[in-house]
Amino acid sequence: MTKKKYTHYSIGSFITIMVVWCLLTYTGYLKAMYLPTPTAVLQAIADMYQDGSLWTNIGFSIYRIVIGWAISALLALPIGMMTATSKKISAVFQPVTEFARYLPVTALVPLTIIYCGIGENQKFAIIFLGTFFQLVLMVNDTVSGVDKNLLNAAKTLGANTLQKYTLVLFPASLPGIMDAFRLTIGWAWTY
């Protein structure tokens, strides 16, 4: 498919969604309580912009996502790397991670409210829970794919454990880790 044709399909799909939205809302098929009209959405954005709440709300969302995701990434990176290289650490973390990654995060909202309250910590916890377990497994998978010959060469050259992690494993798996970060920060936005 040519780039021009791809662009036409992309624009066409967006226009189709907008037309269906307009048909459903302006004709009264769906009540505004269930799906507001495009005009109502634009008016709400304009109102929020005028009273200053739009930028405040965007700022709070970015703050919550960055903090929750950063905590997740800072903990998941070393745990994922260690589970990929150590059978003992893998035996400790892998079963819990495999179980927890399938839990629907939205179902944990009531529990996080009980344990964390309704403040910022609860919001950080939801984003953390939604990204941490997946990220541990993604980092583990990426690090497990590093060529063993690189580790053997480092060992032959006298590299200690820290050097193997920082000079061999991390740089060799960095493209995959960055891809995992990209995916999980997208998930953080959904939570």
C-alpha cells in the first residue's frame, strides 16, 4: 500500500468515526448523558480553557502518570534484569509476577482506596500496579534474549557481576527496554 493510500484510509477512518458520532448524538439516538455531542465536547474544552482548569487538569494527569510510571520503571528494571539472570531471584518473583499481571487493575481501585486513601498515593498505586508486573516480565524477556556469548566474553575478560549488568546486559538490551518503557507509559495513560 502506498503512503498516499494509507493516509487516505487513515483520514477516512477518522471521518467515519466523527460522522457516526454526529449521527448518534445529533439525531437523539443516544442521549447526551451517555454520549455528548461533538459541539458539547468542544464547548466544555473551551470553558475549561477559559477558566484555567484545562491546563491544571492536564498538569495533574501528567504528574500522576510520570510519578506512578517512574516508580514502576525504577523497580521493574533491576528486578526484571535479575530475574532473567538468576534462577533464585526468578523463583521468588516470577510466580507472583505471572499471577499479578492478569489481575484487572480497575478491580483493584477499591482496595487501593482502602489502603492508600483517595489522595495522590492511590492514583500512583493504580498506575504502578497497572505497569509494574508487565514491565518486569518485558524486561526479563528482553534481557533473556541477550547473546550468551557477550556474557561469556565479559566473564573471560574478568568482569564482575556489576560490570556484567552495567556494561553488557543493560546496553545490549536497551532497545528492547526502551520499547517496553514506551508501551507501559502508554498503558499508564489508560489507567
